[in-house]
Amino acid sequence: MERFPEIVEREIREGHEVANHTYSHKNISNLNNADIAAEIERCEEILLSENEYMPKLFRPVEGYASRENCEFIESLGYDVILWSVDTRDWAHSPVDNIVNNVVNNSADGSIVLFHDFVSGESPTPAALKLLIPRLKELGYSFVTVSELLG
């Protein structure tokens, strides 16, 4: 968010939902509550100061969070969100594998994990160019996580 504020601003302006994912991408299962709160609050500060946006969702880095971590984060006013389909784009899976994985494992209410940045050349943009029309053909529609939860 600090390096590319215009991207986050555009996401918010276009109606995408931005979640808190910690400030420095730390695995919270290794942190105490004070450190977790500091990570969350720093991320909030940037979103509020740059975009006047307060996230309601939190996704733990790598999906690691204990029940106690989740209860603490929920006490801060967040819904803790994971995913039901892992594209493995972070592992540079081939585009066809990503597409087949998502098509074969999605159902109504699925939350599909994609990354907007992975080191090196990301397979995500190419996969999305194929997936979005394919999923629409199959009758799926795309909503924000908050809309899905509602």
C-alpha cells in the first residue's frame, strides 16, 4: 500500500473490497496479541490516511491463525476470512492447472485464493483471463466477500 498507493486507491474506487492482511506480512500465529494489534493497526492507519477506508475483513498470512488469534482479531471488529479453493498461484502453478483447479473445485459460496503479487512472473493474470469468462459461462457471479457473507 505504501509502494503502490494508486493501486489500492483504484481498487477501492472501483468497488473492490480491501481486507487487512497485516502491515508487514507476518505469520500471526507466532505473535502475541499486542504485536498482532500493532500489525493490524498499522495497516488500518495507511488505509485510513490514504483512502479514508476502514477494512472489516482480516485474512491471516498463509492462513495461519489459532482459535485464540481469531477470537482476538474478532474482538477488534474484524471477520477472519480464509478460502475454500487455493489456486497455488503463489507456487507459480501452470495456468492450465490453476484454471482446472478452480473450475473443478468451485461451488456456490466458494472463496478462491489469488495473489496480486508473487515473485517473478505471476500466472494469475493469464489464469484470470481464462477463468472469469469460463466461470460466468458456468453460471457463477462474482461478489465481494462481505456480500457473500451477507
